[in-house]
Amino acid sequence: MSAEAPETGPQDAGSGRKLSRRTFLITTAATGGALTIALLLPRMRGKSARPGKPAEVGPWLTIDADSNVLLRVPMHESGNGAMTLAALLMAEELRADWSKVRAEPIELNRDARENNLYAAIDGKLSTFSGRSTTPDTLRTLRQVGASARERLKAAAAREWDVPVTEVEARDSVLTHVPTGRTLRYGEIAAAAASVKLDREPEVDAHRDLELLQGRAPGKLVDAQIVNGTSVYGIDVQVPGMVYGALMQSPVHGGRLKRYDFEAIRNMPGVIGVAVVDPDEPRKRLKTPINDGESHEQSTIAVVAEHYWQARQALEALPVEWDDGAGARWKTTEEMNAAVLGRLDRPGDKVEKEDGDALGVVQRSDRVVEATYLTPFSEQAPLEPLNATARVTDDKVEVWHGGSIQAQSFLIAAEESGRSFEQIHLHQTMLGGNFGRRNFADDLRLVVAVAKKFPGRAIKIIWSREEMFRQGRYRWLTAGRLRAALGKDGLPQAFHSRLCRTGYGTAGISNIAWTNGAIPNVRLENSDLPLHVLWGSCRAPGYNSYAFMAESFIDECAVAARIDPLEYRRKLLAGYRDPGWLKCLNEVALRAGWGEPLPKGQGRGIAISNWGNWVSKDLIAGTTAAVVAHVDVSRAGELRVLQLDIAFDCGRVFNRDAVEAQMQGGMLFGLNMALNEELNIANGRVVEGNFDTYPIRRAADTPRLRVHFGGLSGRDRFSEVGEPPVGPVGPAVANAIYAAVGKRIRSMPFRKHDLSWS
Amino acid sequence: MLINLRVNGKEHAVDVDPSTPLLWVLRDYLGMTGTKFGCGIAMCGACTVHLNGAATRSCRIPIEAAANAEILTIEGLSADGSHPLQRAWLELNVPQCGYCQAGMLMAAAALLKEKPQPTDEDIDAYVTNLCRCGTYVRVRAAIHEAAKKSGTSA
């Protein structure tokens, strides 16, 4: 176990945050300073494999006698294909027969019991979560596959007594090339488990996947999805399980005042009630998501034999709440006025100051100014929040479809107060995430309730109304943007002032316009903390900020009387990341920009980036450019006919999976822009279900066209789920302006009068 | 109250409050969790099953109204995942998170029985299920694909 491995891989090993690097660090500690890769495959258990029992070739994978490979991966399936891609990456290096590969999430309890076998379970976001293409994760996954492959080859060579260089691995078969002898992986796996290598194989983690060969394998879970056997959190069944329904303070931050259990005690199936008190002292750990989004709310839960009984009893339960400070917000308009009013004064913070934007604006006689507003919106994954928990003297078992395993694990540990070794997290599939399942706020409440019924497995399912009204929303943001146009019509200065009830500014702060394309830039921010809870929503705040920035640049182009595409091209002429211009040109070409349209129709364009801040030069992340083609009837009915997208995430492994994310991301951004808004009345969220919070259906789906010609080919595989969401809203708003001359400056667009004559 | 049900060709007797929605009887009493809960107000379609052959949102059907009816759920759409729609779904990699897809498949299956060669407009009118991941384009394509395969094999 002392074999040396290269200290740095083919890509940025500098970050200590990610899985492999952290594993390396642990290894360093475990071996007294000798850096080895062997801990990726520790504790080879050659002798332990009994006939018929799958041989564990290190903790990451097992191979059974029939060569079925089970891979353990640090991420699970939430719809973006990350788990399948992780398995593909491992199987690629393993040279495994893909048709015999299965995958399951790493078991964190084992990680805790076995000295952080895989990685420490701590507050780091990226270790056990939903992406498979971060550089260190890529490298780890491929290294695991390659290291296992070399052990299989070495075992076969030993068996045949031939040099290992004469052994080839392919499709889960080892071949002695000179003689043609073969061994299936399953026949040699147990022996491979005891192999010690002098050095671990080198891996080029960024090589294309040969396994794909132009094919587009579906997700490993797809067959179960279409026959109804896939298990989401809500589907978990535990023997003896009972059910719960719950209600949290309708005004966030309020407190339960009184309730009357006697009124429901004799209803069918009722077992009891449990109160969750947010003021009770709790263990606090560093968790990946720790901005308060997972914090407990004042809650009452009814537990019954069956779910419908619990729902009925909860509805019948007399409950009174002390609403707390949030109730002073009588209407949405009051809140909007508060964030908009804050724009009249300088921001609390200056996020960025390049040159003298204020001075240039003050001296200019060509100032463009516009104010924008985006409301609270809900991620609304289709699976309602839920979790299952059983708390006993020596064990806390939880079943949860969270999007970050470490978060679920740590929240269960926090709420139960137990040691890591006692926490058993059974990771399930997620019925959608979009940021909502990041927090494990649901799991926390379920553990809190289960603690009061020791020994009983309790599954609690949120009603859709409860979920809508107890969200972690895309927050309310107001923004005022100003620009001073030069003689050529291009902005000489860009000045933004945001007031938000959440955080972040990606979509304004990381874009080309504010990072070199415009010489003078000043970005100001103010925070207005409200009682309304907030969180990530298919990229935190990005869709709001991109809407503001890209609508505004369009307004500048209009003021300068320059075509909006041409205007952006001019601005991007010398920009350091040529991927922006490439995306813009690709999408414009494909969408037929400039081709004549009938009256009432228009095209709009927008471009943004999500993720480029990981690199100092901002040549990173994924840039996405969208052209929207809309039709507005005289009566003002808006139809989005077509959305084209071109993007640059560097490179792609699985084109089909990337296309799916682009399609879905565009529709998510479209719904957000056109439909989504939560209102507040007396501090409470008004909308509770899809009847008042419309989601577009198949009939409302425009032509969606995904173009790959924007790819720069740079050596990165950046995220593809969030980036398409940002530019859709502004592209549609800009298209509406092109069609009928009406400028949309707030979401949702459905509330605007678009009629024309 | 003891209620007799016929689900996927099999008889069940369930002791349940007659106002309990069919959805929760399927899920909690019969352990058939392929049919999903999404909204509870018959808006999203995740709970779609066939009731005497018609696509029906089971979250608002009291179990007493389903007694003695012929109920078909995703678990019974085919014995081995070989329904043309299931095959087309896999071929075109339709699912993302997959949560709405059982309801989509059940709605589409009822559509194909009624209109074996549906147009886009037929699909839009009939498959009104919500998908938050945005799989609609592929759902449409897969229904056409299944219709094509069924048409040529018939």
C-alpha cells in the first residue's frame, strides 16, 4: 500500500475541496506523509470473497461471479444523469461490459464507520452531491476504474504466469493476447482484490468516452422509471411504517400557540401528534448548505396508520399560530415597494468598481436607465417533500431523496444529536430537485417527529400546499441599471444597484459586459432580509440577474439604434473568452436572425454565463445564448414559437444527455419568466398549488432547438443544468419588444398587457 | 368498510374509509407506488391510472367510486416493460427525474387506444400532465415512435 502516485493529475489538483484531492489528503495522513493513491482502493480483501458472493475490489466496486459490476458512486440520480455519467466514467476505465453495470450511491454510514473510506463527511458541497464532471471528481472516478482494471489484469497475468503487458481488458473479459486465452472478470475478481500494484495507472480523465461510441445510453434507472418500480423517497416502504402529515407556521418564523389534540384523538388511525420547537437547543454542524435554509420551523405533525388518515386529522386539528414579525407585510406590493425604494440610495456594498462609472454617467447626455423586478418563485419539483425516519436507542435510520447526501446525513445527525456511526442514510431517487432538495429541511422535521415516537418508522409527506408555502424560494430582487452611451452607441459606463432578499449576483457580476467589455463598471448591492425563506432555484438568483442585465443591454442597443445582435457582437469584439462570441454567432445563424417576420412577431437574443467564477480569467463555466421567436396577437396573447440555444461548456461527453438538460433548462426558464410568482398576504404565501401557480404543459411547448456549434472545445466539462435557464427570460422579453414595442421589466410576463393595434 | 377492487386484473379487498382517494389506496394499502402523488387536485396528472380504460387522475377519485371498476396502473401496463410506449420511452431517453413519467405513460397509453396514430394536437389535448424537468418534446416524439412501431407491427 505504499506505491507512489503522481501528486498532480492532468487537471487542477490545487483545489482541496473536492473528492479525490480530499481522499489524497486523508491518505497522506494515514500513511505518515507518503502520498499514495492506494487508499482509493484500500483494504483489498482477496481471501474474504466466498464463492457466489460478489468480490469487493476496493470499496468502490464489486464484481460477482457472473461479471455483474456494481459501482458505488458519490452522486445519485435526480434527473440530470449525473449518476449514470459517473458510472460510465468508471466503467470506461474498467473496460466493463456496460450492459452488466449497475450503480448505487456510496453508503455514508460505512464511510463514517470506516474512517472516511471515501472522503470526510463535512460541510463541503461538492463531495457527495449531484455533479459528476467537476475536475477532481472526474479524475477520481476514472482512477478508480483504471486501478481496478489493472488489478484484474495483474491477477489474470498471475493466474496464467505471463507478463501483465500481454493481458488485454475489454468488455469485462481479460485476454492473453499471444495465446488467446480468456478469463471473465467474474472469474478473477476475488483474486484481483488481493493484488498490490507497484504503482497506480495513470489516467487521462479528460479523454472522450470510448464506451459511448456515438451511442446515447439512457440513465441506469430509466427501465425502472418506465415500469413504475423506481423508488423515490415518497415510495419507501419499511415494515411497520406509519405516516405523518404536518403543518409549519404559515408565516415563516412564527410559533405554534396552541392546538387541541382531543379534537382528533379518536379519528380513524390517529396515533399521536408531535410538535417541533425551533427554540429547543440543537447540535449544530457545518453542513454543505448552511445559510439557514435548513433551519427548523415551528411545526405540528399528526401521525396515523395511513397517510390519508393523517391528512384528514391534520385538517381537523384546531391550531393557532403566533405569526410573529413577518405578519406586518400585508401585501406583495408593500414588499416590492421596500426593495424598489431601497434603489434610491447607494447600495450597502460595492461589489465591483472599475474606472469611474458614476462620473461617466453623471457627465453623459446619453444615459439609459431602467428598473426591473423579479418576484419570489418556487422550484416546484413534482415529488412533494418527504422523508422517512426511525429512531431507536442505537440507530437513526433515514430514507431521503435529498440532492446532497452529505447534507441529508449531517442534518439527520444534527436533529437526532447522534454520532455519525449511528446515522444510516438510505439515499433514494429524487422526483426533481431544481435546488429545492438541497436543504434537507424536510428530513430535519421528520427526524424531529420520529424522535418522539421511538422505534417507529414514520414517513411524512408534505401536501403540495404545504410545500408551496414553506419553500426556499428564488428571492425577490429589484434592480436599477444605468449606462452612459458613447458616440458609437456602446456603453462607456455600466452602473447597477440591486436590492435583494437573498444573495448572489451571477448573471450581472460575472458577465462579459461587466468584466472588460464596458470600460467603467460599478456594481452596488443592498440586502433586505425578510422573514420569507429563500434558497437555490436552478442557479441561485442567476435567472433574475441575467434577466435584468440582458434586458438592459437590449434597451441600450435600442437607444443606440443598433441591431441587438450586432450590438452584442461589437461589445464582445475583444472579450477574453471567445466562447461568448462563438455562442452568439452560432445561435443567431441557426435561428435565422434578421430574416423578415410578419407583424406581431419578433426575435430576441440574450447571452449569459453560469459558473465562470471558478477561474480567475472567467474563461470557465457554461455560456449560453438564446434566441426566442414570439408571436403576440393584437389582443395581447403571447405565443413563444421557438427557442434556439447555443452554449459553451467546453466539451461534452454525452450529447444526448446534454441536449436533454438544455431542453429542460429552457422550459424551466420560460415558465419562470412567463408564469411564476408567489404573492404575500399578511406575511403568508398565497399560492398553494398548480391552479394558481401555472406550469406549462406539452401544448405550450415551443420548438426547442439545441445547437452544439458554440462549444469552444476547451478542456472542461462544465455544468449544463443551470446555464440555459438565465438567458431564456430576457430573450423572450427582448423578442416581445421587437414584436410590439412593449418593454417588459418584471416577471411574470403573463401579468403584462401586450395588446397592440 | 370493505371495498372490492380489481387492479391490473387482480382482486383485492381493502378495509378503508370509502372517501379515501384511489391514489392513497393504491400506494398505502396495496403498496403499489408506481402511481405518484403530485398535487392532490387533479392538476398535474402524476397519479394517472386507467379506470375502465379511461385515463383518470386517481388523487380525486374516492375509492368507493372505483369499487368494482377495472383499474390499470403503471405496474400493469405490461408484464415486462414491453409496451410500445415503454420501449419508445427508453429508446428516446425520455425521462429526466422520471417522477411524472408513469402518469405520462398511462395518459399516452389511453390516447393510443383511442387514436392509434395521434397528431401533435391530439397529444397536446390528451396528455396534459405536468413535467417540471421539461421532457415534453421527447414525450411527444416517443408517442409518435410508439404509434409508428405499433402501426407497422399490426
